[in-house]
Amino acid sequence: MTMQRWEIEQAIHELEDLEGCQVQKITQSGPKELCLQIRRPGETLTVLFSIEPSHEFFCLVPRRPPSLPQPPTFCMTLRKHLMNARWLEAWTVGEDRILCMMLRRGEETYLLYMELVPRQGKWILCKENGEILQAFPASHPNRVLRPGIDYEPPEHEGSPQLPKPDENIVELDTTQAFPFHDLLYRKYVVAQDAERLERLRQAALRQQRSKLKKAKRLLGNLERDWQRCEATLEKERDAELLKHNLHMIQRGAKEVVVVDYYDPDMAERPISLDPALSPQANLQKLFHKIKRARRGISYITQRMEGVEEEIATYQEQIQTINDIDSLEAMMDWVPNPTSQQGHKTSPKTQERKGYREFQSSDGKVIWVGRTSKDNDELTLRIAKGNDLWLHVRGWAGSHVIVPLQRNESIPSDTLVDAATLAVHYSQAKEQTHTDVMYTHVKYVKKPKGAPAGQVTVIQDKNIALRREPERLQRLLDTQNAGNSAS
């Protein structure tokens, strides 16, 4: 239910006595509910402003609703400009349901607009000349409300509004100091508390279910990694047989058939080989995979236990939220609006990073730049001189950084992992064999006037990389499981 224009005008009329009164507190009791506490001689009044979809209204309330645990960005902006300001006057704008409040703090005068348009309610804080300081929500498909431009009311809504009823029909409690606001309070707050509780419940449940879904997705990724490691460990038998039959393998062979000494029937057992590698290299590669799989099993098992505990916690929290029956208790679970007002962001991060983040098999962090400008930012500003820098040789691609401590050497597996990502996020991603150069960041320089992403390297080393889909998928899974999506 949205406030009618005649109700807005009548409510403004009752607030005329607030001229010169001081704003003492500014809070948000919900993602789209704002409270101003105004002090006048002998009492403190609380005005509740709501732009919840289909519940756009404002009125005086007998007590201030409980606040969100953390004040959102728009609330902090209002506190910066309006705390201890004096209420001057209020009026309606144009023919629509738009409230404008004028407040002054010191020498500065501010205009706070409240658009009570059905399902499109907004707050806009402006300077006296109409320049926008901040709007919430800031996004709208047909309007621009960014800071620095002049505020313009929306086009006439044209939606039907109920006419003002006969004064004899309106039930006012004349014993109240603000009888019409008392009527609005009973109409928009008391009568809709149950619905408001349910709206807040659903907002809290959406947040917890999102966390639960993310944790379950991570658990699924870990289970698949565990199964891949188990499958690799099953090849230990092949490695031992290959070790004892190395003399009979010819270079370039795709397969060797050996006698399985572990089988009571001494049956023959085929073992697949990489024809591009020597027999000794094939053996080393197989044992290396088995070693990594053992290490991976240990890490994944511990990680799965932690994620399972998280899932149980989220499920308990969801049940707790479903059992809450009071607004006060529900406020502890209501999620805050995002720091970028009006824009939807995932729970992972509120701020865009200029790089993707992965984790090597040794647990080291690997950063991969997103765009040319992001490459410059990552290499020249974020990375430190001793960090390792990688780039595919002879192809355009992302800068890759492995953060290192002073005098720390990079583990061999991490070096291969980082090189694999450098190839994947380059124009050489379809090549079977690729050269990747690497060096410390302190040897990477930006030529004057060079385009974004282009650098020169004073000294470097080279690693010849052969594409390993299994390694690449394992790295990509570490991003999808715990970092921002690419």
C-alpha cells in the first residue's frame, strides 16, 4: 500500500511545528527504512520513512525501530551532512507523490527528496542548488541519479490515486498531539507489522540460503577433486609395474603390456604412455601425479570437514530465522544493503578486483590480471618487487603474479601452476606446447608512453610448458570454489 498524495499533504501540514528543531539521530531500521530522530522542546520525535516496494510511506512513530547492525552507505552519507541539522520546512513536488524536506546545518542547506512512487521509491540527498550528493537506490532503467548532476523529478507517474475521503469518515484520535500521523501509523505500520516481519524474514533467508548454496557447491567441487585424487592413487600399481619393466619400453610407444605380478593369475596389464616422453619421463610423471594425489587427499579431507560444518551451521541458522516471531529479534539477521547502493553484488565481494585469484597445489596464491589496464595495476602497483611475474612468451595475455616473501623461493609445482594459468589466459591457450617467461617483479618495467599492459623485462627465465587439462581444471576449481568468478 502506497501513501496517497492527500495523505502526504496532510502529514506535512502536521509537521509544520518542527521548524527549527534539530536532527539528533539518523538510523536505518531496514534495507529501505530510514528513521530521523528530531528533538523539539520537551520531547524527541521519530519520523519513519519507508520505500519498501508497495509500502512507500512516512509518519511519526511512538518509538524508534531497532537499527540494522551496520549502517549502510546512504545512512552514513546522511549522518555526514544532516546530523545536528535544523528542520526548516517540507513540501510536495509537482503533481506526484514526492516529498521534499529542507534542512540546514551551519551555513549549508540540503534538500532530502523522498519519491513515494509505487514500487519505485527513492531517497535523494541534494545540495540547496539541486546538485545530487547521493541517491538510494541509485539505479533506474530510465533515469540517471549519479552524484554531481542536478536532480529532476521523474516523469508524471499517471497512476490512479484515491481521492481524499470525507473528513467525517477519517477516524482521528484527537487526544494525540499528531492525530493524522497516529492514523498513518496505525494504517501503515501496526496493521502491516506481520507482513513486514515476513519481508525481513525472506531477506534474511535469501542471504543464508545463498551462503548454503555456495558451501554445497564448494563441497561438490571438493568431492570431485577427492575422487580424481583417488583415481590417481589407483595408478600406483601401474607405476610399480612400469618401474620393473622400464627396459622393455620403446620411446614413442603409446602403450606397454606387462605381466601383472600383483594378480594371482599373472594376467597381462596394459599401461597407457605419453609418446612424447621418454620411458623414464613417463615413469617420473606417473609417480609425481601419485605424490600430488596423496598430498591432495590430505588437504581435501580437512577442507571437506570444515565445509560440512559450515553447511550444518547455515542450516541451523535458516531454522532459527524461520522460528523468529518478533521484529526486534529479526533485526539481528537482516542483511545490510550493499556498499554500492542500488547495485546488486554477490556476497563474495562488494568491490571488483582487477585480478582473478587461484590457489596452487602447494597452497600459494596466484593472481591473474583481467584486462590490459588491470595488468598494469597488478604488476606496477599491487605486486611487490620480490613477487614472481609470469607471462606467455610471444603471445598477448594476462600478467600472472605469485606473491613471495623476501628471499623465498617458489615451489616447482606452484611455478608450473602459475605458468599453466598464464597460458590459459592468453592467446596461446589452444597450443599444446608453450614457452612461459618468469622473473621477479622488480625486473619488469613500463616504457614511457607504452599502451596499457605492455611492459619490458630486464632479465627472465623460461619454462617450457605442456598443456595439462587436469592441472588446469584443478586450478579453475580453486577460483570457482572460493574466489570471485572470472
